Amino acid sequence: MKNPPALEQLIDSLRCLPGVGPKSAQRMAYYLLQRDRNGASALSAALETALEVVDHCKLCNTFSEQPICPLCAADNRDKNLLCVVEMPTDLLMLENTHAFMGMYFVLMGRLSPLDGIGPKEIHLDKLIKRAQDGLVNEVILATNYTVEGEATAHYISELLKTRGIKTSRIARGMPMGGEIEYVDSGTLAQAMMERRNV
Amino acid sequence: MKNPPALEQLIDSLRCLPGVGPKSAQRMAYYLLQRDRNGASALSAALETALEVVDHCKLCNTFSEQPICPLCAADNRDKNLLCVVEMPTDLLMLENTHAFMGMYFVLMGRLSPLDGIGPKEIHLDKLIKRAQDGLVNEVILATNYTVEGEATAHYISELLKTRGIKTSRIARGMPMGGEIEYVDSGTLAQAMMERRNV
């Protein structure tokens, strides 16, 4: 005794979503067919449209519907600064700060050998080429301060240094409004080591 | 600064899945577009096919690709017994026990006024009609032993009793291999109250 084939197929297909196992996939399939057929139909269409029109920007590698994304195409940005981030969300967060007016490069991931993500998967060749366009004179590494983000930043900085490109890393330290009593000791130790003159 | 429109649309559509909020939807969309375009395409197709071919069995209300599902159409089942379950998974679990050879009715849910699920949403009119087909002489209520499942069973039993249909409820008690020391007190109390002569 099994579910009908088309339903089994749907359950199976839902498992391609990250973090969705057999039980959740079944729950999702039942829910969609029972309570939200409009939503399911919209999802199917949205997937198809996105697969068709969303590609990567040729310059910064973020998701874009145009060959060159609006940000790279804008003429009011500082072409001398190139900020490297892991994901498009990081780019959006940095843009929201209005603290950076340079260009970006989005890795679409981080070095993670255990997940099979090496230098090729995060397009480091494309980044090296991008950083040598003759305009960029500083690459700012804004990968996460996680183990993998740190490793990625270190790897990239070594690659760039051998090519004589100036490289920097975003600062680490106390967060805004942070209280010394409650901040974790790793952050506090770094804030102490990387203290600056005032 | 935002994601491209087709990507925003996809993120929005993924939120129709149960248990998926804005952050997971974004993660899923990035993942699909970046690492599993084939999976996304298969998912889109599977959704479309399932919406097209999967409907409800006219007799038992479970998901089926035929108007009458294979189980209802089989001629080796006991048409005098009708077992009411909440979800198709429950039907599959009961079938796997090989302990029941009667017919089923799947509510596709349970009474849950807080979620807006009343008697109409779980097709009780269809159930009453089904139970009065002239063949059924006992309705077995196999809804879950949760608060909502219990309420549903009680509600249905009242409906059926007024129509003179014999109704029973699956037994409650110690699980197979259960040790009195470790079983919860609610279960133990019920097992004591519903003890039977040996």
C-alpha cells in the first residue's frame, strides 16, 4: 500500500529543498494538495520563471536578471574598492548600512571541503580576474567570522597577495551597544588584541 | 537594494510551504538557483503533475489518481467495517499492520477550530453519507489520541449515534514492549480503567 505515484513523485521532489527530509516532504505535499492548491501552482510557476530569467551578474556574480546587475551598472560607485562577500544576503545587509559605496563580488558560498565546495565552486578564478581589471586597488574581505568564512578569507588573501593586490579584512570587535559583561570571550580577546589608538 | 523580482517572487512562493518562514524561503531559493537547478525544475514539474492528476477518492476521500482508489475498488475487503482516520499516512500505517481488512474513510485533517477547521473542512457530511450506504454496520474511529483527535472522534460518534450507527474507538493502553516504570501516567491510568477480563 503506497501513495499514488504522482504524489510519491512530488514528495520525492520536495526533498531537494535544503533541510527537508522524508517526513516534512510528505507533510508539505499533503498540505499543498489539501489546503493550498493555488500556492502550489504559484510555486511551480515561480520556480520555472526564476530558473529561466535569474542568472549571475557577469561582474559581481550575484543573482541578476540582467547580464550586468543594476549595482555594477551604476555609475556613482567607487570602482577602486572591491568587497568580497559570501552570499547575496550579505551584499544586501552591507548596502543597507550605506557605509560602502564600492563594488562587490559575491562568492555564492564559502570554502567547505567537507561539503565538496572548493576554490572552483566559489569562482575564485573569476574573482582574481575581476580584481585585476586595472581599476580595483583594494579588495575588502567581508566573509563571515565563522571557521569557514575565515578560511575562505585567508585563502583569498594569499591568492591576491601573490598578485600584488592590496587586501583588507572587515574589523572584528565589540558589537554596537555591546556590554563587556555579556560579550563572549573570543570576541573580547579579539577586541583587546586589535585595539586602536584614539 | 533588493533581490531581482523573479527571485523575490520565488522566495515569496516558497513561503506557502508549511513551516517555511522568510529566512528559510530565502535560503531555499538561493540553494535551488545556485546548487540544484535540476531539482528545482523537477519540483516545478512534479507540482504541476500532482495538481493535475491527484484528486480525492470518491468513496474514502484519500488522495487518488482514479475516481475510486485501488483499496476501495478491491473486492476482497470487508464492506461492513468502516475505519475513520485523520490522514492518508494513518491509513498506510494501519494497512502495514495487516490487522484490518475493512474499508476506510480519510478525514484529511481533524477538528481544530483555532485553525479554522470545522466539520465542513473534514467532510463529515461525506462521511455520514458513506456510513449509511447500507453495507457498513460498524464505524471504527481511529483518529489520534491527541486533544484534537479525541474531540473529532467524540463529535463523529455523536453524529453517528443519532443515526443509529454502531461506533467504536481503537483501544488505548500500554504499548507493545512497554514497561510500567517508564510509561506515562495518563496512558497507565487509561490502561487500568479499560482493563479487560482474561
